Amino acid sequence: MRILHCPQNIGGMAGVIAKKQSELGHDAYSYSFANNVYNFQAHFSLKNPSSPIERIQKAVSFATEFDIFQFYFGESLLGANLADVAWLSRLGKKIFFYFCGCDIRDEKATIMKYPISACANCFPKLCSQNRQLAYEISRDYGRVNFVSTPDLLEFVERSILLPQVVNFDIIDQVLADTKNIEKNQNDSLTIAHAPSNRKIKGTDFIFNCIDNLKTKGFNIELKIIENVPHQEALKLYKKADLAIDQLLVGSYGLLSAEMMALGVPTVVYLRADLFDKYPELPPLINANPNNLENVLIDLYENRHKLDYYKSAGFEYACKYHHPSKIAIQCLEYYEQYVD
């Protein structure tokens, strides 16, 4: 198969999947308009990401080179206008979309339906401006529409949960680099949190919770990880006793998957109505802004509970988030839904 993953390399996933599919014997590549600030590299990128002429030239070139296109974050070779999708379809190309969150989530429906949501706390709104268009184009031309988290299934027709892919090459390197690092020997509980977006992650709730616990005498150290290269951030996480990811969305994201792979116990909000959407319930510590303080007190006083999440998380990540597994899943869907 000749496969192109494009035009966004969200969390490095497009590049990792393409690499694994290439190792499996396919002509698979990744293309991103611009290399990610976190140094997630793609096989191809634009010299001038804002140049419409260069985008068109790339689109024409790739249309002759590839048969299968997996589009990420509601964009295509020409960007958010998705103007090339119908043309590619007429050429006989097979189109697959992979939605990751704000590119397809309906914020009004989410706020009305769910008492706790990132959409209610997000300001200014981060919803993709082409969300409705992306929904319509994916409905009309997508052979299969993948979503990275189960909360998105209700917003995408013919959608299938395709778990986030974790780059185990980086995970293995981080584990090797941190294997001799000792944890704090005092009774403090070190918690790490990386707010890529503080409103969506629920960071303010975390700050307030930790401050309250400190005033009550709990020895807790909160480490905020920001503006750090990806691999270095993972090393900092590995040194922590506990990680807190997103408290509002209702499902876990790539960071929680990476934490499981590293064996770092992780707190994240999992909506109960989504439990049966996972292949099996992930070994994550379920908490939301309403009960976070009680959850952290329990973990503080019962540190032995963390041991379960360290081993179970690693096993779960290997089983469901390993790039080899995800790459094969994609190939199986390509074969099933391609004429």
C-alpha cells in the first residue's frame, strides 16, 4: 500500500504510525505543514507553511504518489478548507480521517449534556473553525473516520476508536535514562502536571486542590511541566510519584497513555458512560474536580495503591497503544474498507 499520513503530526502520531507501516513493508510516509514545536518530525514538511502555492504543488505531487490518505485534525492536503478531498476521491484515492478532539467535538452539545466538560471551561474557544465542514466532508468521503478518544464517537459518523499511539522508542530511551534515579526518600508526594492548555486540562482546579491540601498539612510537591522538549518532559514525569492529566474532558489523552507506558500512576477524569467503549477499562485513577481532593488524600495515605497502576499501566499501554498494534489496526481497516 502507498499511504500518506497528513497534514498534522498531532503528538507525533502520524509520523510514528507511518514509520511502523513502512517497517511492515508498505510505502508509508508522514507529511506535516510545519514541524511541531515539540520536535515531532514528519517525513515531509513545507518550506513555507503559509504558502498556498506550495501546498497545491505538494497536493498534486502526493496525489500521484499515494493511494491512501489518512487525514488528521480535520484538515487535508490543502488545509482547513478540505477543497481537495472530493478531487482525491474522484481520482480513486481512499480517504480516512482521524479526529483528535477540538477539531470535531460539538461544544454546545457537550456543555448541555455533561455536567463536567472542558468545553464549559475553555475560553477563548479552541474549536476548529472548520468543524462543521470537516464533519460533512468526513461523512461524505471518509471510508472510516477514526477518533482518538471515545467521547468523540458521538460526533463522527462511521467512527471507530483508534487509540493514541505511543512512541515506544522514546519510552524505552526514557526508561533507560531514568532507571537509576531514586525517588524522594521523605514522606512527600510529588505530583507532575503538564498543562498544554490550562483551561482544558483543569489546571486551576489542581492548583486549588493542592493549596487546600498543603494548608491541611499534607506534604505535597506539585511540579508544573511546561515549555520543555517532549523527551525531557517525559523524564521529569518519570521522577514523580504521580501524574495528573486532564480533569474535564471525560476520557484520557495521549499524555495518560504515555504515563501508563512509563509506569507512572496517573489521575484523569473518565466518564462512566464511556467505560464500555474502551477495549478494557484502563488502569488509571479516576477523579474529577469534585472529588480530586479525596482521591489524593487516599493515595497520600495509602501509597501502596500506586504500585498496581505502575505495572498494570505498562501492560495496558503495550497492549493497546504500541505503534505496531495501531499500525496493523489501520492496515486492517484499509483492507476492509478499500474496494
